[in-house]
Amino acid sequence: MASRPSDFAANPEPVQLTLVAALAWCRNAEITDALVDLLIGLISKINAKAERRV
């Protein structure tokens, strides 16, 4: 089943809390993955720049 965060209000409170917790967990993982990818890209750029200078 798929639902939007705006549809959470139609559920009982325990289900709402579970859905919000699951959404927060997934978003946290997505944000962490994106930040790690950004950091890896930045480190690669720094290494490439350092190799060109040497």
C-alpha cells in the first residue's frame, strides 16, 4: 500500500505514528546516502586536483 504523508490523518493514531516513523527512517537514509555520495565526489575532486599539481 502506498500513501502520501497528507493521507496519514485518515488512519488511527498508532498507525499514523508508525507511518511517520517509517517515513522519517527512509528519508534519513536517503539524506545520509546523498551526503556520503557528495563527500565521495568532493574527495575525488580534491585528489584529482592534487595529482595534477604533482
